[in-house]
Amino acid sequence: MSTTISKAPVRIAFVIVPESTLPPDKAVDLDEVDGLITASIGKRHITEALRAELEELHRTVTQQERWVQTSPEANPHRLEQPAEGLGIAHVAWERVAADVLPQGVLAAPVERDRMLVWLLHEDHASAQLCAEVSEYGRRIAGDGLWEQRWPS
């Protein structure tokens, strides 16, 4: 099985959409094209302030070109497949109380037990959104669809 590596840095965009445009009973839907993942998030699952903060934080991380997209080109529905449980990397979203975050901050990435956890202000993200994004993380990072690249 051959793999491809995107020539452009991996990018992530977050957009708020009406729930009627998402699959039934979903808070988020991901679309991946040429190194860009667009997370379409139902408007009742995230605030605009958190969406903007997450996009800026992810832009900072991805500008360093430390993430590459690896996967067979012939599988456009690979994100929709369940995680295989390979555990290559661990990424999750977690809702926390406001007092856990610095004042005025809605999202903060932390490392916990060899896992990257995005702590999100509980008043700005739904539990369903966090659960669904964490499941996508198990698939994308955990199964190695996107990998970190570090200087040798």
C-alpha cells in the first residue's frame, strides 16, 4: 500500500454551520482535501469566540510544518472509518471549568500522560462535540493518518 505526503503544510479550518447541513445526530463533520481538514461544527455546539481561538492556535501549530498527511490516495472516506486502535499518537478535546484555564482563555493545549489534550471552556463547547473530535483524533493521529515530523 503506497502512501502520499502532502507537499503543503497540514492545515485545519473550523467553520460553524447549521445542524441541518451535518449528518443526523452529529456535532461535527470533517472533510479532508490536500492537507486541509475542514471541521464543520453545528452552531449549537461551539461559540464563535472558541472557534476563532481554536483556529488561531491550530494555525500556530501547523505553520511549523510538523504535521504531514499520510494515507492511501484511493481512500477518500478514511476519516469516516472507525479507529483501528493503533495508538500511534493521542489527541483529545476535553471540556473544563473556566477556573482551570487562564483568565480570558477559552482553549489551551496540554500534554497529559503522553496525550495532547485540548482543554476547552465548558461554556463554549458541547460535550458531544468534544467526544466526536476526540474520536476523530483516535483515527487521525492514533492510526497514523497524520503524523508528526521532527527535525533529525
